[in-house]
Amino acid sequence: MRAVLGIRRWRRNPVCRPTDRHEAWVALTALLLMLIAAPVLGWKAGALTDDSLRRTVRAQHEQRRLTPAVVVRAASGTSRFAQDPEAAVTEDSMQRSVVADWVAPDGTARRGTVSTASTKTAPGTPIDVWTNDRGDLVMRPMDISAAHTHAVLAGIGAALLAGGLTESVRRLVVWRMRQRRYARIDRAWAEVGPDWGRTGTGS
């Protein structure tokens, strides 16, 4: 910001080096990119992610269904399928693994181990499980609110990444400009240095 604010002061400053003005313009360009381009990129990334996730949500709700099942017995160990992964994260102590029977759409009997948040898991207790069109156990489909949350996080992440990348490029460009300036100073000193202080050299 100091470099950007210095552009106006340096424009007519006789002791201002050209590299100072160049660094200021680089800083101004980077600032505009972070304030304008990065948010636009984040919004675009969030919108694309939201559209993609909405299509996924619709497809999952079309392909997955709640199927009535009956608890056979309590299961030992961890279930392969957590029917409600969000609840499994927030209420892990309430999840119970049970062996359940259900009927596939083609009429065949199925049995599997599922994780349920139901407080009633005695044998014979009816529960609901998520299955696909073939009757196989699947995860609960994502809902619209979860998809929107993921899209917002993706947009914010893209904006932050774009801003960080812009700042990294600015630092790299300024570093290269300073290295070239130091190299020019070294070359000029190499030409003048040997005659410094000698009588008749004009120094």
C-alpha cells in the first residue's frame, strides 16, 4: 500500500528512481487484481461448483431411495455404510452398527451391516436404509443446503488462492527488479570504483 500511495508523490520527485515507480505500478496492479479479479474468480468458481453439485444432488436423489429394513442383530465393529455421514460426524456416540435385512427392487432378500442413529435397535425393529436401484447399500444423498455450503467454501478458497498467487507473483517480480537494480549498481561501481579518490580523475 505504501508503494501504491507513493505513485502520486514520486511522479514529479527528482530523486525518485525509475525502479521505485515500476515497483509502485506493480503493487497497484496486484492490488487491483486482488480486489477485483480474485473475488470475480471466486464467485465464478463457486457458481460452477454449485451448478455441478446441484446436478449431483438431483442425480443422487433420483438413483437412491429409502428402503424399509428390519434389524436382525447388533453388529460388532464398524459399519461399512454410515447411512447419515453428517450425523456420524456430529453424533458419533449415537451411531449404532446393526445387521439388517431388506428386499431389493427385484424381490431378492438382502442383508448387510449399516450404521443407524435410531435408538431402537432390538431384533425385529424396523429401520430405513438408503439403497440404489439394484438394492445395494449406498450413502445418504447430499441435500441442497450441503451442496450450497460446499460451493461457498469452494468460491472462498478460489478467491483466497487467487489473491495469494497474485501476491506471490508481485513479490517475485519486485525481487527480480531489485536484483537487476543491484546488478546495475555493481557494474557502475566496478567502472568508477578503481578511480575513486585519485588526483585528476574528477572524483
